Amino acid sequence: MLETQQAKPAGTRVLVVDDSKVIRQAIKKMLNADFDVVTSEDGERGWQQLLHDGEIKALITDIDMPVLDGYAFICRIRASEDDRIRDLPIITITGAEDDETKARAYACGSTDFITKPLDAIQLKTRVRAYIRYDQHARVLEEKVDALADDAVNDPLTQLRSRRYFLQRGTQDISHCLRHNEDMSLLRLDIDDFKKIYKQHGDDAVDQLLVWFAKLLSQTVRTDDTVARIAGSAFAVLTPSTSRADALQLADRLRVTIAAQAFSHRENETVVTASIGLASVRADRRQNLEHLLKLAEERLIHARSEGGNRVCVSVLGDALAEPEEVVLAAAPETPAGGAAMGGVVPFDLVATGEVASAPLTAEAKPSAPTADADAEMIGIDRALQLLEQGRGERLQPFIESLMQRLQPLLAFHRASLGAKIQQPLKKKLSSGK
């Protein structure tokens, strides 16, 4: 009785996104007594509401929608720079037996699922619990961040702190630009971290983070900077390292992590990681914030494709010189280890156009400069793109390519002129 008499708590707005008006109205009716419910008919419009409405505290979304489907919608939210949007609790609507949708939505970042037919009591309970948890987590995170920002090292893992990582990264980029060197950045997340937490609790997760940090420290070079920048989020700065070399390091890290089971109280769990990679030269980023954002977007994409993989490029990325696609065999599950989500028979270390998630508008690089053209595309690469029927991608580089071809064309014309003049001179000298 007391539950029904309470007024709606302040700041408990819920966004419902579904292309079915019937479903939207049904959910609104179920929640309206306890929450301020707003609705939208597709992911794109739902995204706009999230951007402009800071009072939304939870999201309920369908998957099959026009314009922007649920998977892309969730991935965009998890890749947002805004903590309010990125950490939003997301409840996905699925069918009772739709395990494939659940697995993919969870990989994209869904917090939980509700199955059809919808149950009003279950729905209200879950929404209320996630909003309450999110509010407490944000308060705790603010306190932890305030303490961590003052420290050089992360107190749990003894890796570098986020504050140190940002300062060092800015210095490293400045150095590489002054000395015409390259630099790469890796973003790593433990796959299915929330699932491991739910199954094993705080103590196991703390030990897992320490174990994971130790593997990273043992695998990277002495000059690299390894940091824990959030709960299960890690990053590596690799100064004086090209994208090709950083890709080898990233895959070595991936294989090393998956090859060693994590042990806790005589139980072994196979742990994998998703990795996003971005480089100063290949991606034409000269700012640490932009480089980190791009690496995080590629990390999100690697995780949405099943985890246990490295992503260095997706469709929509700027044109860059191609690198060889590496197929790395995934290690076998250690004896006694429980297989975790995201492990696949073989792992595609993504280079070039092997994925389809476009970058957001904010992350798209600026137009290339003439000075950078020589690094970004060569004549052989241009001919290769023409053979593949992708000549439209050469448009930003046509002027630079033609300028580089001018000496060759001039030499060719001079050679043709000499060949024509020689027979003519012989005829004139013979009087014929």
C-alpha cells in the first residue's frame, strides 16, 4: 500500500525505444505510476533524446528497428564520451528463446534483458534496481576518481593511474610529432567482466584485475606505459611504434591473456580481452583525447563482434595504407577452465575493411593535408583501389597523386619525342 502511495522519485525518467507503438504504450502503462516515461520509435531518435535530456536514468530498447537498430544504438551509447550516456543502464527487449540476440546485445553493452510477453512487476523491479544501483555507483566512482587522480599509481593493480596516463600520453604525442616519429595506443577491456563479477563477487574481481595487470606488465616493452584508466578498462601507450608493430603487440597480449586461465578458490576461468588500436600516423590523430576516443570505438566494435580480438580499423575509417590481415589461432581452453563468451575458433585481427561499424561524426578525421598524402597512400595502393572498383576513395588524394606523377609524365613525353625525332633526322640526312 505504501508503494502505490509514494510519489514518483525525482530524477527517474526512463526512455523506451521501440518501433511498435503498441509495445511503447504497454511499457509506459506498466511504468507510469513509478517513473516518468518518455518514448521514441527508433534508435536514431532515441539517441537524440539522450543527447538533449539529461534526466533520463535508464533505457529500455528493442533490437529490430528502422534507421538505427538496437545493436548499433547500444554500441553508440557505450562509445559516448559523456559518462551520463555511456554508463546508462540498458534493458533490451528479446524473445523468450532468442539466445543469439541476447548474446550479441550483451556483447554490445546491454545491462539486462526482459523477455516477451512482458511482466509489469518484473519490469518495474528491474528498472528500479538498476537506477538505484547506477546512482550509487556514480557517487562511489566520483569518490574513487577524486582519490585516484591524485595518485601516480592505481592502488589495486599498481599500474599507472588514469591521471598519469593522460599526462604521459600528451607528452609522448608531443615528442613524436617534434621528432617525426610514430606512436600507438591500445585500449583493452576484460570480456564479460560484469558476468564474472555477478558470478564470483568483489574479492574474485579484485584478484582478476591484479592478475590481468600483471600479464600486461610482463608482455609490454620497458618503454611502454600501462595504466588502469577505469574499472576493467586498461590502456597502453607505445611510443616510437608504428601501427604494424603495435598490432603485433596487441595480438601478443590477446593470446597471452587467453592462454592462461584465472584461478580463484580452486576454480579456473578462461578470460579474454577485446582490444582497440589507434596510431598517430595511420589515423592522422595529433591529440591524445582523439586517439583515445578512436581506440575506444574500435574496442567497442571488437567486443560487439564477439570479443577476444583486436580491431584496428572499421568501415568508415579514413583511407590508410593497408596492412596484412593476421589470422591468429585462439588458444585451447586450459584443463578445468570454463569457456567464456567471446572465445572463437580463430580470431581475426582486424585490419582494413573487415568490419562495418562507422565512426561517429565527431570521430571522423579532418581532411588530409598535402604533406601527409605520401604517407597515407602510394601509387601502387591507388592502382589497387581502382582495380577493386573503389576509385571514389581516391578523391581526397587525386591532386597530390597527379603532382607526384608529373615528373614521370614529363619524362615519358620527352622519351616519345626523342623516338619520333630520330627516324625523322635520318630521313632528312639521307635526302629522302
